[in-house]
Amino acid sequence: QVQLVESGGGLVQPGGSLRLSCAASGFTFSDYVMNWYRQAPGKERELVASISSTGLRTNFADSVKGRFTISRDNAKNTVYLQMNTLKPEDTAVYYCNVPAFGRDYWGQGTQVTVSS
């Protein structure tokens, strides 16, 4: 079965950096687009970044362009989200996502808190 396990969240000061990881299993990782979403308290879940199956194409929400990068290692079945110049408004639970087999699969999420 499809499993996505996020890690790397935590508490960071404004201007700091974090790298999130998502380890995937249960499907042919290199065949699928991978996404990172986030959900802040009281807000809807929003798409933060996407990466194509080969890693050659990426897309980002306007709010994170220039600060976040997404990458993947198909040999390790892992997708990463490098977050730099973090702001308090980046505080949210971050979720790894794969649209596969006609539905969306989600990880359990990892909390990112940006605060001084």
C-alpha cells in the first residue's frame, strides 16, 4: 500500500531554514508527480510545490517562490522541500502528497513553526 512519511519539521526563528523529507513506498515512485501542501490553523490546505516524475519541472506557490525549492531522489524514493528565509506566515502542518491510482494519498504531516 502507498505510504508517505514526512520528517524534518520543527521550530525555527524567522529567517531560518528547514528541510523537509518525505519517504515514499508502495508505488513506483519515479513514475509520479509529487507535491507538498501545507495547512495553517483555520485555513484551507494549499499547494506549496510540485515536482515532475523526473525532477526536471517544478512549480511553486507565489507565496514561497524564491525561498523554497523542491527536489527528489528517485533512487531513495524521497522528495524534499528546502525552505529558506522562513516567515511566521509559513507556520503550518506540511503534507506530502501523491496523486496516484485515481485518488490522493497523504502523509501524516509534519509541523513547521516559525517564531522568535
